[in-house]
Amino acid sequence: MTVTLGHLAELIGGTVLPSDAGMDTGADLPITGVELNAAETPEGGLFAALPGTRVHGASYADQSPAAAILTDAAGLEILRDAGGPDRPVLLVDDVRAVLGAVSAEAHGRPSEKLTVVGVTGTSGKTTTTYLLEGALLAAGNRTGLIGTTGTRINGRSVPSHLTTPEAPALQRLFEEMLDDGVTHVVMEVSSHALSLGRVDGVAFDVTCFLNLSQDHLDFHDGLEDYFNAKAALFRPESALHAPRVVSCVDDSWGRRMAEIAEAPGVTVDTVATAHAQDAVVADAGSRVAPQATWRAGDVSVADNGVQHVTLTGPNGPVELDVPLPGAFNVANAAVAWAALAALGVDGPEAASGIARVAVPGRMERIDEGQDFLAVVDYAHKPAAVGEVLRTLRAQTSGRVIAVVGAGGDRDSSKRPLMGAEAARVADVVIVTDDNPRSEDPATIREAVTAGAVDAADERAAAEGTDPIRVENIGDRAEAIDLAIRLAEAGDAVVIAGKGHETGQEINGVMHHFDDREQVREALARRDRNTAGGAAQEGEN
């Protein structure tokens, strides 16, 4: 179906202004797509000129071969000052507010022809989408995945720079997936994406809420604002609301989200795990997980970290093997299974697919034959760091050695909290750089170190012991090397913060850096040094 500029104007309540050079109003102009980048807009496409932090997008209109321009009053003034507009303009009050709807319409509303599952929460989005993808593929579906680690189409990786792409790129991606025969799409939905309208125009079939803890407070005005941004995916009055909702009610945020989602025509399934009993989670201080549609229990952990869990749901118990350690991954798997059940894809093939999932940089074991555990994890929020370390503490006979840092140009209030969470659990904490970006790395490390030292002192006083060892090492490779050198048989080394990332951003320059590569190199150096020491001892 051909989409015209006039049709788009009618859809969003905009006004089509003809070019100064022609008599044609532009209403009948066919539009083949939408693009935010002026130079990348195809002929026949619509260039969406947004106001930026420094420059309005309309300033780049002369670089675009677009057939027409979508912009606001400020953008129109810029076009007129430049002697134009030289092509039709679709004028609206707020470009970003209509960008999703326009992009979806221009691409034929592809998400309506797909089964789309959206997953949001502070932690666990990537893992949960991988569990869903693994189950759907194993059950014979052609599946797309969109998230932090990039985009995958039927297991084939397609690089991406945003957890949730901007609306034009997202709708174009849906169209490509549809053309490739994809039937099901699982996608992470970040709070940024919701606040900035990136997922506007997406027809979700199931939406999932995992949890909420401190993060992105450089973008959101407090936790309540952060929660409300995510709630836009679940409010019945929102165009994004799905007919089926899954909410993990292990914390009070999840219970609130389940209540918000309740509405005629909406089925809300709740998930509770024994993890909720590990901490005070209810507003009233209850340690007991509430009754839920799905309940996870009887968790056992094998020596290789695989967890066996029994999920009890509407049709009785289901046995799952979760190939990732940690109580939080039981919750992630339970949410994934509840979503699969909502889709009717909850058979033995789906369960076997979950059992085979591996998630890049999420509790990823680096095994080079050493006699201790080395794990790389993406945990870059205080609560996530605490969860990872507590999980490994429970499964480790020796010490826990943690390498942590905090990113620059982001929420500075969480920096001491990162150090504190690590020092409350680990036996050795090594603070290092983690994408300092434009900030002074030493200043960031000092804040993380201060939190770690304070927590270490408090822990020592409570336990009647000496404070744990806290190191401040700027060079991340050197910090990882020290952690590996300190490890002994039965210990666990956790490199937290970057996970799957392969770059370290310093002063606007991205340097290649992969925690997994660094751990392997450190293990190799350790082996060489050990072998050299043994040889020297033999010569003596």
C-alpha cells in the first residue's frame, strides 16, 4: 500500500505545507520510509528533523535527498531562513511525539503482522529475551531479537548501537524481519526508549516487567519518575499496552505494575520466586512472596551452575533447567516461561531451548582449566552488583574477588553505592575504570572506592574482623590481572560492569577492550608464571 504525505498528516493531525517552488500541495506525494539522519534518508523518504541538544535537525535538510520534511515550527523557521522550504513540509507541534506512528505507517505497520514480546526492567532484560529467543527457536518459530547486545534474526547477529533503536530504524527492522520470514520478535524496552517514543507505533502482544532498582537517574528525576517511564508500557490507556502482561512480583514495584496493568480485556499473569523471601520486599515488611499465577520453587544447583527449578502454574508444575547461575536468573526464566505460556509456546521443545541458552557477558564463565571460577558480568548498577556477588558467595567455597567501576557522564549518585555493594559481599574489591567518557577517571574511582571503604569498615565492625582489601587501580587490564593473580583454588573472580562490551570509551574515543579477552590473557600469564616458577624451582 502506498502511503502519502497527506495520509500521514491526517493520521497525526499535522499540516502539509507545499514547497515554495511548486504549486503541488504535496499531499499526494508518496512516502517510502522515514529517517532521522538527513544524508541517509532515501529519495522518496521523509526526513524527520528533530530539535537536538545543540542544533536543530532542520539545519541539515540541505544534505538530504528526502522527498519531504517532517518538522516543527522551529524547524520550519530554519528552512525559511535558508531560502526554502524547497520541498513539501509536514508540520507538527512535536516531531518526536508522532515519529513512532509515522514510521510504523510508512513501513506498513509491520509489528501488527508479527508476534512481539517486550521486556522491561532495570536488570535481566537481555537474559530474559535470550531465554525467550532460545525457547521460540527450539519450538520451530522464526525469531528476531532486539536488545543491548545487538539484533539477531534467526540466531544471526546484526550489530546495533541502542538497546531499543529509534522509531524509524525499529520499524524498518520489523519490516526486514517480516520479509525474512520472522514470526516472533522479542525485544528489550528501555526506559529511555519509552520516554523518547522509540517504541511508539509498536503493536505488542505480551509485555513483561522484571524489577526496578536505581539506575539512569541522570536521565530520570528519581525512582518514581523512572518507574512511571516504564509504566507507559503497561497502562491500559497507553497505545502500547498489550492484551497479555507478565509482572514479576518479587518486589513492590512489580506488584504496583501488575495493578496498573489490570483492565478489561487485559490478562495479567504474575510471577513469584523464593528470591522474594531473601529480603524485605513488601511495603509492610513481609518476607513472604505473594500468591502469583506462576510460582518458582524447589531450586537445586548443579556443580556446573545449572539450576533446576519447578514452576507451578495454572496447569500444574513445569520442570525447567536454567543454564545460568543466580536466584535472579530463576526469576528471569520464570518470567520468560510465563510469557511463553501466554503465547501458547510452553511445550517440552521450549523447555529444552531454555536449557541450552548462553547469554554474552551475563554470568559468562571464562574457563581455561583454572582451579577457580572466573565470571564476566554486565552488572553495572548497585543492586545488580550485589545480586551477582551474593549468588557466587552462596556457591563458592573460597573467597570472592570483585572488579568493579562506574561509568562517566552518568548517574554519579550510584558510584559510592557500587563500591559499597561490592564490599558488603566480596573478600577483595578492586576498583577500576569503566567507560569514564569525558570525566576524570580518578574522580570516578575515588567515589566508588570511598563507598567500598566505608562499607568495608562497617562490615568489619559488625563481624569483628579486619576490613577487607580494597584496591584502586585505574588501568582495567591491570585490575583484572591482579584479580586473577590473587585467586586461589575454590575462589570466584567477578569482573563486573562491561559484560559483552568490546570497547572502553575515554575522552570521546572508543578503545578496543573486552573483559573476556583480558581474563583469558591474565589466565594465560598466570599459567606461564606458574610454569616458569615450577621450572626454576626444579633447576634449583
